[in-house]
Amino acid sequence: MFKSPAVMSAKGVVSIIVVACWVLCTLCPTSAAYGPLTHACCVKYTRTPVPFKLIKGYIEQSSLEVCRINAIIFITKRNKKVCVSAADGWVRDILERLSTKMKKMSKPNHTGGLSVGTARSATTSS
């Protein structure tokens, strides 16, 4: 005659599952689907030139990944990150100078081994 409280109808079980899924989806941030972000994205460019002597390396940001704009992120000797546009002439000049510096560092030294840097690295040691 009366159903025991331990027995639920299929409709009741489905309702609980739907509500639980809704709660989980509401509480979880959407960025979790991409995994944790290891860095913040540049959202605008700095137009003020950064002196070459302050830059120790760079990272390329692609709009084809998580971030919305293409950018070069210069890393200063004080580990500050500066977002710049590769279209700016002063940025291209610094990238060329960093490339030249890396090539010099990757050439074999007089003992036959490689010096401190490698051609693949985007940072310099000085």
C-alpha cells in the first residue's frame, strides 16, 4: 500500500541526477575545460619601447590558442612581462638583436663545446 521511503521511482532518480549535474556545471568555471592557465594572456600592447639592455628573453603568444591576440611578451631582467606587437619596428629590431645574440652564444667555443645558450632558447644569460 505505502511505498517505503528507501525506494525511489526512476523519475525521482533522474530528477536528482539532473539537478546534481546542473549544480556541478554551475559551480565549475568554464576555463577548467582547458586545464589550468600557466600564464595570463596579453589583452593590449605597450607602445613605449623597452630598452634592449633590459630584456633577457621573450615568449610568443598566439591567438590560435587560448589568448585573443598575437603578441610578443618581453621578459625583463627583473622578470617583468611586457606585451608588445610584432608589427612595431622597434620590436622587430629587438627580436633580431636577440636572435643574433643567441646565434653567437650557440657557436662552439674554443674548447670545442657549446657556450652557455642554445639556438632554441628565447632567453639570454646576460
